[in-house]
Amino acid sequence: MGKFTYDSSLAVDFDDRVLAHIQVVIGAKLRRGESFYFSWRDDPLVGGGRSTVWVHPGISLSFKFFGSKTPVLNRDWVDALSLSANSATGLQVVIEPLQRVL
């Protein structure tokens, strides 16, 4: 289980595999200087519901992975997450599509 930390004040747990894909999408958008919303479902242990943050280049972010191995990225999932991030509602964790074998 990895951890996404926003502005040193909010820390959210994500599976390492999910977090690796989110990191790629967020990094690409921030390299282009693009701001966007990032939303996720909260764990029922913290009250459930949904949280949203405004991500922009001036906010400090960190990605902490607890596993020692880097997950293999699914290009189709990165594309689906990027499409979400470019929408009016912003980045939302979508279900991973089956990985195509090339």
C-alpha cells in the first residue's frame, strides 16, 4: 500500500500499482504546467465518501511506495487516466483495462 501526500497536510493510501499509474499521469500534466482536479473514493475507515484536491505546480506532492519492486505500467490504463485528468471533472481512478499484448 503506497501513500499520496498533498501539500504535507493530506495523506491518502493507494495500492502501489494504482499509485504508480497516478504518478505518471500527474507528472505529465505538471510538466506541461497544467492544473487539474484529482478525486478519489475515501476508505470507509475514514468515513467513506469522496475527496477532491486541486493539483497545480506550486503544491508539494509526494508518492511513497511500500513495495520494493516497481510495478509494470499498463499503457492503456495510463491513457484512460490521462483522458480522465483532461476532462472537466479531473483525474479519477478508473478501473484498469486489460493490458494488450503487442
